[in-house]
Amino acid sequence: MRVIDLPASLDHQTSDALFAEVMEVGGEKVLFDGRHLRFVGPNGMVGLLAAGSVAQDRSGEAPILELGAAGDVKSYLGRMGFFQAADGIFGAGTAFPRRPSGPSDVLLEITPITTNSDVHEVVDRVQKRAGAILSKTLGYPPTSVVQFSVILSEVCQNILEHADAPGWVAAQSYNWEKRLGRHVVIISVADLGRGFRGSLSDEHSARFGDRWGDVTALEAAFIHGLTRFPDSGRGQGIQQIRKQVRRWDGLISIRSGTARIADVPEWFDAPPLEEGLSDFPGTQINIVLPERVDDED
Amino acid sequence: MRTEPGVVPISIDVGHVLRRSAESLYSHLVTRPTGRAVRLAIEQQVAGSSRTALSLIDLSDVTVMDFSCADEIVAKLLMRFLEEDRPVDALFIFRGVRQSLHEPIQTVLERQELLAVAQGSDGCCSLMGTRTEEEEYAWTVLEGRGRIGAAEVFEVFPGSHHREALHELVLRRVAFASPGDDMYHALSALVGKESA
């Protein structure tokens, strides 16, 4: 059995190491050791689901996820709907607590995206819940719930139209008092599809010649709005998401294959483009929307 | 509802079309398949007209419209009825366009270099999409007057660039020139006040 240690904090900055380890899995069964896990963000959760799926594909057996005895992480994972989404990915030996009942403080539980109906459900759900969080916690205008819903719709459709594989979306608000001195809302999306290079390859690889790869594919979609569809009305989704995230001074990054591209605001320290990451299937999108500060326009 | 002869008004409540054409109780215009289903249902209604259809596309019940739906329900709908092989002649006014819908609609119109007439809840019309300054001016003058007779055009628009712009507005289907009465009509003037 191969043991993969999960870090104390699993989020978009620590998921790369997890993906790299999973891609080294051979035929052996995998145990994800989460006994030291103290925090899992939405990126960590959907990333863990993706990692578990890949581990199952590579080893031929459902991996085990072991969590510590401390109740906080388990309880939070339960409230985020992680165990429901993980059913079928992690196998025997994984303890799946019952989902807590009662009102939820979660902005958007982990939601599998496999059909258009799922996108409608996501939008319906956040329309009911996001208004108060966006206006009271982040200080955005009351109408921002519409733009927020559109962002979610477009990122989920990215899974359906480009991945040709299932994916997950989740969103939650956090108090980043120590990191940023502000509250944030995080949206995380992950799928196990063919990634941007795979999606765009047939239509666009020839013109790039030897330069074609994960970086050029991400730049083509992220910066230039290229899509695999010949229809000139396509390819607006990511452009419009970027525009709205910029207005809110947010961070957006898209990891696909071996590369990550990002619009990085001043308050965050990360390169706009990373390459040479461990190859991992599909696409992972991370959006962080910070609380509005008074001196912003 | 009062209209000019030769133009048939068709009111289409998009919220109603959405509930009828999509397979479940969706309340928002999101996802491309949903937008496509709504567009096809609208096209079917408009195509049934025996004369030039003045299609009043009512978006009052729509809160969320994503860019995929805006592309289908606004851009592709307009493009279909600008094509030479369009099923019927049709003009469009998008009504009840609340602020939250402005951006997706404006974005898809600009992307396809289209022009559309939008009517706010106060009944006032405005242009959305890509246009020249001359087109904006000619449209605003026509909108203010409601109609301009062919004989008046030289007086109202002494400059040829504005007359050309007026002609372009007709081609782009945001103004109407009735073949029989030598008259340019603002689309809003084709609709009776009682329907605004």
C-alpha cells in the first residue's frame, strides 16, 4: 500500500504536491493519510476528490481516506458535502459520517457537475444564499449576487463543454484575518477531463506547431478567448469571468496539465504563469474574491 | 396594442417560454442548451407571422442571464432574422432589460457587431450594441420624432452621413421603413403606448 500524507492545510497552494504524489502511484492501493489535516478549503476538497479518482484509476482500487480523531475537520467536510461527493471514490476503510441535518452556513456545498440541470441547481442555490454573504461579508453591491451566479454558471459550463468528464464545484466564505485582514469568498472547480490542451488541440494546435502545449493552450483560452467551437459566439465565458473577478480585485487561476495561469491581484503573491508542474488530468479553477475595502472605487 | 399597418406585434414573455421550453422548473437563463431551447421557441413563434413581425421580447421576469444564454437568446436570435434566408421579416424590441442584464447583452451584441433596441421599465427605448456616432444620432432623432417621412429626410438630416446612417439603421433592423408609405418609423412608435 502506498501512503500519501496530506498536509495540515489543504488548499490551492498545497494541492500541487498532492497531485504530484498521486501521479506517481503505480498498481498499489493508496491510503490518503489525513490524520494531521487541520484545514481543508474548497480547493483542497475538490482537489482531494480529483486525487482520489486518479488514484483509483491508476491503482485499480478505491483508495482509503483516513482522517484524524479531531472532529472539526470531519464536521466541516460533512457540512461541505464532501462525504457525499466522495462516496464511490474512496473505498472500504474510509469512515463516511452522516451528513448533518439542519440549516447550513455553507455558500455552496461540493456539487457534482455532470448535466446542465446541475448548473441550474447551483445558480438557484447561490441565488438564495449568496446575497447576504456578498453584501454583508464582502461589502459588494446588492446586485453582485447576479454576477456571482453568472461566474458560477460559466465555470460549471466549462466542465460540461470542454472537459467531457465529471467535475465538482464548491464555494465558501472565510475570514482571512491573518493572511489578508479581510474576508474572502472562494470558488473552486475541478474536473478530470481532457484539460485545455486536449480540448483545443484539434482546432488550434497546428498553428502553434512545436510551441503547442499546456502553456500555449491556457494562454489561448485565458488571454485570447479561443475555444474548440467554430461558433464566434463561444469563448466568452472565461473572458467575462476574468473581467468580473478583476472588478472585485480578486484572484483567478486555472491549472491544467502541467501549467497554471492566473490573474494575480496586488494583495496576493504568485506568478501569473507557472509551468513544469506535475501533469494532472483535467482542469482546476480557483477564484478568490476579497472583501471590498473602503478606498476602492 | 396598436401598430402600423404591415407590422404584426408579437409579445413573447421569455420567463414563460423558459418554463415551457426547458425540461424542468428552471428560473434563470443559464447554460447554452437552455438558451438554445428558448431561442428556438421564440423563433418558432416569430416565424408563424404572416407579415413583418414586431417581436416584443419581454425579459422582465429574468434575473440572471449568463453570457451563453445572452449569445443564444439575443445575438443568435437577431442574427437569424438578419440572414437572407430568414423565415420572416422580423423586428425586435427587448423589454424589461434590468441593469443586471445589460452587461451580458451588451457584450454579445458587441462581439457580433449587432445592434438592438432595449426598452426599460419606464417605457423609454435605447440602443444597445455596436453603432457609429452617426447611427446613434440618427436613431435618437428618429426615436424623438417617432417617424420621419421620406420627403422630410433631407430637412431633418442635411448631412449625407446621417441619411446614410438612417438607411443603415433600417438594414440593421432597429428602424423600420415601410415599403408602402415612404416613412421611417422608430420601433417604439410601432407599438402603442398602452403596451409600453
